[in-house]
Amino acid sequence: MENNELKQAILLKAQTAKEASRKLASMSTEHKNNILSAMADALQKNIKEILFHNEIDVHAAKESGIAPTLIDRLALTDRRVNDIIKGIKDVILLRDPIGTVIERNALSVDIDVKKTRVPLGVIAMIYEARPNVTVDAASLCLKAGNAVILKGGAQAINSNRVFAKIICNAAVKAGMPSGAIQFIDTTDRAAVQELIRLDTFIDLLIPRGSQELVGFIKTNSQIPVLSHGKGLCHTYVDKDANIDMALDIAINAKCQRPSACNAMETLLIHKDIADKVLPALCKLYNRPLA
């Protein structure tokens, strides 16, 4: 795609998302939950198609020599897709934040000032090899009455594409304003540069990925950015800790999914309890005590 064509295509998506966000902002909680339920049902019916397209991404990633941890983040299984579907159902159960009064001051008999939660408008998500973000971001934005523009990484293009297709089709059939979920269907890095300039139509930009990605977005975006720093993934076991609970936490923190970006990196144990915790942990981790 030529740069001018790419620019126009992304501009059109942003404009459409902005128009859709105005309709979405006044949508009832019941209506939004019905749309989310339709998205979950559609994913459940299309697990085989999702896994088929994901396998294309995984195969290409292996061929290109990507690190095993990144491949694991990219790879989907029946269980992982079902966890994504469960995530939508969990969002349905969340209280709708829109319309909640968070502060109120009666300044006089005739003046009552309230601070009320309202949708932001259009949120753009830029992320790397994490196909689950496509669904997670769409469902959370929808619940909060926001339109969303999704730009995933090149490694997950087929997975993201099939996820976006399934949830968009299901959502529109269930009554979502057309264009409220937009997917940037290109691996061209110039798309990011075009996206981060559209402050007229996009209200918030959220990058999720490497420090390089986040740093580039923060430095170059003309749109307000909500970003994360480098995680501190440490677990500390104090001398007064419940040992059984500490063991469960330490195992879960590292072993549930080691490739996740929030998996434990450092385990600290107080010296007064180390002789009780370390042998048990080494046995559970299936490693000899050094």
C-alpha cells in the first residue's frame, strides 16, 4: 500500500470510529452486555478457525528465529482461546462505569455540582505479539462506551485479523454502531506513525509492548498516551508469612505461564524462614537445592 493510500485508509478508520463513539456513548449497559455476549458466542463457535490462523503466525515466527518466550506469548491453544472468551464474560459482569457519580458538591440551594464518569471517545491500542489483546481491548473499551482502533504487531497479523473479523461481525449484528471496533489490517510500520498523529479523532493512545515501542510512542505521539514502565516482577516471603500460602504464590507467580511479561523474575526470602521455604520450593520447582 502506498503511503498516501495508507494515510487515507487510517484517517477514514479514525473518522468512522469517532462517529461510532458518539452513538456508543449513550448505549445502555444491557445493550453493551448483549453485544459482548454475542462476541463471546462467536469466538466459541470459531475456535478451529482461530487456531488455524494462529498456527500460520506461530510457524512463521519459528521460521524467523523469534525467541521461544515470544513464540509462547503468540501461540494459542483451546484453553487459551477459552480464557479469552472467559475474559469477555468477566467484563460483562463488571459494573458499568458510565454515569457513576464520583464526586458531588452542593454549592448552594440552586447549584449542585457533580463529577460523573463519561466515555473518553476513541481509544487506540498499539501492541505487539499478543493476539489476546485484540479481544481484551475491544471488550473493555466497548463496556466503557468507547470506540477502539486496534494495531497489532506483524508477528500476530493472521491471529489478530481473524479475531477482529469474528468479534466485529458478531458485534455489529448484535447492534454495535458500525465502526466502533476498527482493525488496522497491515504490517506496515508507517501505519503507527500515521495513527499517532490523529489527535483530532483519537482521544487516548495506549501502547503495550517493549520499552522501545512504548518509548517511541511517548516521544512521537500527538495524542495523550497512557503507558506502562518496566515491570518489577518480584515476590517477597517475609519471616511471618504463611508458608503454605507463600509456596502457592511463588509457584503460581513463575509457573502458571513463564513467558508472560508479569511472570516472577526475582524471589526474595527472609533469612529467618529460608530454611523452611527453600527446600520445599526446590522440591516443587523440581530443582536440587544448591
